Amino acid sequence: MMTVNQIIGDSPNQIYANFDKRFFAWIIAQSSSTYDKIVGDRKRSLFANLQGKVLEIGPGTGPNLPYYPKDIHWIGIEPNPHMHSYLQKQAKKLGLNIDLRIGNAEWLDAEDNSIDTVVSTLVLCSVPNIDYTLQAILRVLKPGGRFLFIEHVAASKGTVLREVQSAICPIWKVIGDGCHPDRETLIALENAGFSSVNYERFDAQLPIVSPHIIGVATK
């Protein structure tokens, strides 16, 4: 007699993982507008002059799409398939043509030296290996190409917030689909090999992940 798992084709762990990713996609879709009220003006300024081929890593449910010029060639690398329907719905609403691909931040489905701009917002905190991800970004960018980012970062060492970030990290990673609240993202960016990294710090006034950076790294 066939078991239920054999009939449906998934193990209990796979079922849980699929539910977890589907639920996380729903949560992101519900919360994106709240976060955009905090960083919307900064996004508008950062993305104002985009042109050519733009590759966005982990576009999620598409909260950045409204800020992009309509004449760019947008490529999205989104590993969570449950995000795709939200992305496609948002793109249709905005009248944007999108090239949506399944992949991950450490292996970007794009040719070497082919992308004008790479975009990342709240992604570097959750990639398994940030150094590999930054090298993948450098690989696909054209010489002189830009990496635009808005990311939350670790609080300063010795602060109460940093201690809280480190203490809560194991639980936070489970709740936040791999997010590390205490990741030293800025240090990784500065050591990655970009010709320049220009950034600004700001306080997003959020629990745990309030320290943010916004900026541009150039290949």
C-alpha cells in the first residue's frame, strides 16, 4: 500500500519547507508597503538613473518595481518560486516586461560582464555566503557597472543592540528565511574588490534591524 508521502511525492521536511517558503512570501507581500514608507524616498533617488540591463537579486514580491524606469531590461533572480506570482502580478499592474529566473545569489544566471546594474535590497543579510555572492555580482557586472544596495547591517560592537542581534540570531534566521541580524555586510562589501564603495548610514527605526546602509559600489 502506498503511503500518503509516496502519493503526494514530498517528504514531511519538503512539505514543511514548501509551506515555510509560501508563508514567507505571503508575509513579505503584506509587509512591503510598510517598509516602503520608511525607505521609499531613498529608493526613488537611488534608482532614478537606471538604464540598460538591470539584474535584481532576490526581488521578492516586487516592491522595487514601481521605482524603476519602464525602458530598462529587468532580470530578476528569485530562488523562492512562491514569490513569482506576486512579482508577475506587480509587473503586469505596472506595465513592465520582466525576465524572471530561478537561481540564487551565489550563482547568478547571467553572462560575465553583461549587466549594467545589479540591485539588492534586504538580501545580503540572508544569503548563505555573502563573499561568494559579492564575487558573483562582480562577475556579471560590466566594467564600470554599479551595484546598488539598501541593506540592514550589524549594530556597532559593544552596543546593547549588537548583543541583542547576536543573541536572537538563531531564532531570527528561522523566522526570517535565513536573515542574519548581526551580519557585517559593510565589511564584506569593502573587502570584495569593488573599485569604490560609497554609502550612507541611516536608522530605519525598526526592531532589531534598525541600522541600515544605502549606497553604490562600482566595479
